[in-house]
Amino acid sequence: DSSAVQDQLEDVRQIQASTRAFAAIRGDGSVVTWGHSGAGGDSHQVREQLKDVTHIQASGNTFGSAFAGLRADGSVVAWGEAASGGDCRNVEADLKGVRCICASSRAFSAVRGSSATRGAFAALLQDGSVVTWGDPNLGGDSSGVQHQLRSVFAIQATESGAFAAVVRDGSVVTWGHPDNGGDCSAVQGFLQDVLCIQKSACAFAAIRADGSVVTWGDPLYGGDSRAAQAQLKKVRQIQASDAAFAALLESGRVVCWGHPAHVGDGSWGDLEEVQQIQSAAMGAFAAVMGDGSL
């Protein structure tokens, strides 16, 4: 119900959602919020700071959520539940020259260890360093790997509280919930020449420069790709649902792995000449074929 702010919802450029609230960026960089007050629907305490906002991220789950807004000058404004990252005052002095913000967000109750947890944020700065805040068990505390978080160019986060940062030398640094992707020690030796990382709700998949793939995290959610490893060569693109991954090879074939309910009946193995794949969060994939069919 946005009736209380309807007169303010004009010239809207972007909308972001937490589990129980919305935040809209207007053309002048101001922000309008509505929904559950404790989940970020009430932003009156930071209203004076919500100017020149260019992007908003949301963290948390049904137990609590928060927003973080990136301003044009590279500073950050946070609001909502403090335990989900709605309070960034402890790191506010470090949040300067921020390039982008990533969140461990919208964890669902089926995820192991998520039912009593909240969320966290990670900000990537222009100098390649990273600043984190929020639930320390879900990546809000990166002090254990802070010395490695240098020259970072990309960050991904699972929805269950783990972060993975790709460093410019092709290595990967992880932190947060260990079972859901925050601990990559078992595959650390293979995480070299990494180009990009994709995430499911509880696992990560990294594409290396040679087109091979490395996975880690909860095995049931795609963290174990051994059954498909022989086929994962010359991978061009990876998409993920909450519990499965689909890799598009240079040959146009598709390879899937993860939770059986999300991988489907195996009919994707007959797909050839695929141009692009896309995923839906709760367990579906779509492929655009070479002739334009779907």
C-alpha cells in the first residue's frame, strides 16, 4: 500500500525491494520509501542524507531487512533494521569513493542456517578495497580476510550470507557463512585466472580464463559440480536459480547441476545452438535458440 506516499511517486527512475518494503529513486536523486517501517519502509531518520542517490541495494530476509543507498559522491546512506546492515555508522568514515554495493539478501527459510539470521552489505571502493557491515555471521565482518581484499574488481553474494571477491590477479577471496560459500579453502588451489563468479542461494560457481568452472558451497545447491565437471569446458556463460546452475558452452550446449528439483528431467541435455540462457530464482531456466525460438 503506497497511498501514503503516492503524491511523491513521480519521475521515478528505479525501485528496489527488501522482503517487506520498497525504496524508489526519483529523477532528482531523492528517495521515497514505503512498507514495513522496521524493514526500511520508514527512512525519515536519514531523509536529509537521501540526496543525489544513484543506486539502492537491499539486504536481509523475512525476519528483518535494510537498504543501502549509493550517492553520486561515492558516499553511502543506510537505513532499516540495524542487524541487517541498516546502520553503517561504525564504518561510515571508510565509505568514501564507493563504486558499488553488494548484499547478502532475501535468504529464505529453506536455506540451512538462515532462519534466525539477517543480512549484510559489502561496498567495493574505487581503490579496490572492500568495506563490510551488518550481521557479522553473514559477511558483515570481513576482518579475517581484510588484508587480502586489495585490487578487487567484482563481488558476489549468496542469499545465505557469504561473499566472494574476484581480485585483479584472478584469485578469489571469500568470507561469511562457511557452509554457504564463505569458505573456499577446499578449492582454493583451483581458483586462479578467474574471470567472473555466479551464485545460487548457497553456493558459488567461478568461470576461469580457460573456460573451466570451479564450484564451492552447499553441495545440494550447486556447490558440488563433480558429476558435470567433465562437460564443463569452454564455458561461455553461467546462470543460476536458487539451487542449481546452468552453463552455456561455446558449442551452444547447456550443462546443468545442483538440486534435482531445480535441474529438471535432463531434457536440457538435448539443447544445441543455444545463444543465451536466463534463470528464474525459484527453479526455472529459459534458453534463446539460434533461430530466435525460446
